[in-house]
Amino acid sequence: MVFKKIRKGHVDWRDFLCGTPASDYIFQKDAYEEQIENAVNFIKDADAVIIGAGAGASTAAGLEYGGKRFTDHFAEFIEKYGGHYMTDMYAAGFYPFPSEEARWGYWSKHALLNRFDPPALPLYQELYSIVKDKDYFVLTTNVDHQFQKAGFDKQRLFYTQGDYGLFQCSKPCHRATYDNEEVVREMLKRQKDMKIPTGLIPHCPVCGKPMTMNLRADDTFVQDDGWYRAAERYSEFLCRHKETKMLLLELGVGMNTPGIIKYPFWQMAAQNPNAYYVSINAGEAYAPEEIRERAICVNGDIGEVICRCH
């Protein structure tokens, strides 16, 4: 377990020995096993569980945006637009496509591959089986809908960064989103040479501007009524449990957007003496010195750890 002394900017080398995977230190096996055991006990004892899931969770589940999965499914895009720009699915989405037909040629395939076609993946199903009988809530920056597919109650989910399954006005002229699965499937079905037919380009029903995916990339992101209702339910959940025995379970959260999950989790753990913080993330599991006694940071494979916690 790596504990960072945030105020002093100092990390004691001895703290590294407690959270490195067993293969890296000969003394690690017992400490690693103890971490898993403690995490299981935290889950069992908790009156409430908040799951904070970042990109690492879906990567561990199998929705990897780079590597072979990317090159296998997007080889023709890489060849046409250049591997220098098309490095992974995330980066490819920001490529300056020459037309709306070409842009939606890419995004329709991306959305089908990561949002609509995958079934509920085992990691998410296992996670649901762990918390389904608890009072739980999910806060996630992922946009792949895996939590809902796995059976999590929609009323207990807050997708802060959007949803591949929604369109919004690119301007935006109004604060509404639109289901897009039917259109996206038709785009992929009818595209040729990596372009969709012009007649399938989605336009805003209010101002006529092109539509875009409901993804938080800049200040044009639309937080619709559903977004605000989810935010309110999350806020109410926090209020109900601000002094109860709460488990803050952080999965695959790095430092890309730490202000959404990681920093608030640290703050809640520091403010509530009954709260416990568990971070599982290969190579990036750490916590502040201030919550050392109530934190477990496992630098390991999320799927393996979750499976062993059940």
C-alpha cells in the first residue's frame, strides 16, 4: 500500500512494501493476502457501499481501448488516417475527420463495440453479486453502461461523464439528450468506405446543428434532466450515510479526473471516522497518510481481486 503524505510531498519508501503485487517482493504474499482478507471484512461490515469506477474497471473487464482490440477492429481507420493519430479508441475519437459522414463512420463503430454489443461482463456481474444486498450507490466516469447491464439499479447509478447511448446538440442550443441505438446501428449497417450515408447524419431537432455524442470533452457537454436527478439521488445517499459505516470502493481510478471520484472519496474517508477506503488499481492504488488506518490499496488486477472478495 502506498500512502502519500500530501501536505509534505514526501513518500516513505517503507510504505511501498505493503501494496506491491506478490510477484515483485518475496515478502509480499502474506501482506497481499492480508489486504484481500481485510477488504472482504470491510465489505461484510459496511452498512453502505459507494462504488467509484474509472476507466481501469472496464479495461480490466475486457473493454480495452488500445492494443490488439483496437488494431483488430479499427485496422482500416488506422491505415487510412495514420497510426500516429489513431493510437487507441479514445484518441481516435478526436481525429479531425474530413466530414460528418466520416466522423460518424468512426463513432458508430466505436459505440457499437463498447456500448451496445458487449453483454454484461463477468467483472461487473461479480461486483453486483457482492453489493446487491447492501445499500449501495455507483459513481462512475465510464460511459459503456456495464453497471446497468449487470443488474445494478438505474436509480443507484450516476454516470457523470455521459453515455455513448445518447446524442446531444453539438452547440448545444438546449439541455436535452436523445437515445441513439437504433440510429447508430443503422449507421454501421449502411456505411461504406468508413463513411455513413449523408441522410443518416444526425441533426439537432431544435437548431439544425450537427449532433454529437453525449460525452464530457469540453464545456459543450449537456447535463440533462436525468443527469441532475442522478446527481440529486447521489447527494441524498451521501447525506443519509455521512456518519454510518461506509465503504468507499474505488476501482480503476487514476489521475485523469481525480476530482470526480478519488479526491472526494479521500475527503469523505477523512471526515467520517466510520468510513473505510479501498482502492484497487494495477499500479495506481494509493491513499493519503491521513486515512492510513482505514485504507486498503491493492495494486493488482481488479477482476482477480473482486473475484476473491466474493
